[in-house]
Amino acid sequence: MTACGYLWGVPAPTRLAPVAVPAVVEWCRSRRLRRPMLVGGRSLTATPHGLGIVHGLEAEGLAVWAFDRAASPSLVAVADAVAGYSFENCDCVIAIGGGVAMEVARAAALMTAQRSPYRELAAEPGAEGKPVDASGIPALLAVPATPAAALAVGAAAWIADDAGIARPIRHPALRPGEAILAADLIAAVPSAVGERSAALAALIAADAGVPDPELAGLLADAAAAADPMRAALGLAAAVEGAGGPRRRIALTAAVASGADFAATMAALAAPASWLDGVRARLGPPPGDAPPPD
């Protein structure tokens, strides 16, 4: 049975917020959740803004567990997050930051409720393999900070398994209960990182078969950060419903050899005139700023 049969096009409810902390606190309190696990990369605890979010949530009475080791979309990172979630007795998962954080958070939420290993789970409802147990998957909130992260908000998780092969698992229960676009979080991302993330999102969307006219918003200037973020959220369903062969290869290469995911995607991109500008923007992130998580 194909993913189209499960309406992957239904978007996660999304709202705009000027500041991340009050919006996250409101989401937790409305669901009576008190022990969130924040999933992000090193920017979550290595930058003043990231630490400010963690301390701000704690000041509001939330018992926050900050998992800042979402460095690659691999089962090693997912297993580490699941162990922390259980040990700290968390009651929800909040993905905050870049695209890898979204993937790891969604897979970690999934695996907290499974008895079968990731590699044995069915790729989607009705496919071969052990069915996903959706009954115990914790509440999930997505707070994306880059276009690539917004593109990763949906009902599919792409994780490299223990054989180093990236594979998706698609299930309606993996869709976050809500996505929040926080202006202060987006503004804190360095311009070069934001542009690089927008280019990466455009490459992934193109590989999934999204037509060129729909990609224009992803390549908007970093000054108009909200535009590529909204465009990425709008394209997410089309991307998660497609196979994305280059995405699979690039994720596998990044996890297995430590290569850069964005650079690998650029190298694998089919020649097209509109990609010239995208490739030019896929330079390394500035040395004084963490790469997108």
C-alpha cells in the first residue's frame, strides 16, 4: 500500500510565535506535560540563545532534559535519546533546531513505544514488517529553526539503521501534534547557515519531484526568513510522500563516512540551470557558528 493512501498531505497544525519559550510552555501546560525532553544539536547548550531557551523553560517550572547530541540521523543517536527519555522519566518530546534534530526527535518518540528493533518495523502501514505500535508514542512538538528543519516536519522519519542504510518509516502517529515557528529562534540562526539550509531544502524537494516554481520560496533571501520557512512547511508533505533516492544515498553517506549531508546532496543533484545558485550557497557554515543540527 502506498503512502498516498494515508493522506501524508495533512499538515501538522502550525502557528507563529514571536518568542519560543512562552509558546512551548503554553503547549506543555495545555497538555499537562511537565518533563519535556528537548532534542537538538550542540547549539542547544553551546550558544547563549540555546541555553536561554533551556533556562527559560526551567524558570517556568518545567523539568527539562536537554538532549544535545542529535548530530546525525542514526540509530546510535536515536538509542541515546531513548535511553535519556526513559532515565529522566520524560513525558513528551520537543524537537528544536535543525533538520537532524527533527529526524532524531521523531524517531526517538517512535522507539520509546516499540518492542521491535527499528530495522524490523514496517516502512509504512500495511507494508511488510512489524507494525508500528502507535499507542504509546509520546506527544511531539516541532520547533524548526531552518527551512530544512521545517521540511522535516511531517509523518516520516529518515534514519540510518545499524547497517548504515538510511530508510524512512512513515506513519500518521509520527506527525508532530503541532509545529511552532518562533521568530526569535529563526532570527538567531546565522544568515549563512539559513541560506545553506534553504538550499539543502530546495535540493531535497527537487529530488522528491516538487516542480521548480514551488521551490522559489525556499531560495528567498535570509532576511525574509519566514518566507522559506513557510514554503518548506507547505512542501513537507510532498517530500515525505516520495522516495527521494538522493536523500537516501546522502543520508547513508553522511552517517557511514562522516561526510557532510548538504555537500553530498549537492554532488548528487541532477544538472539543472536553477541549481547553479543553490550550489553556490552550499558552502561551509561560518567557523564561529554551529552547523544546522
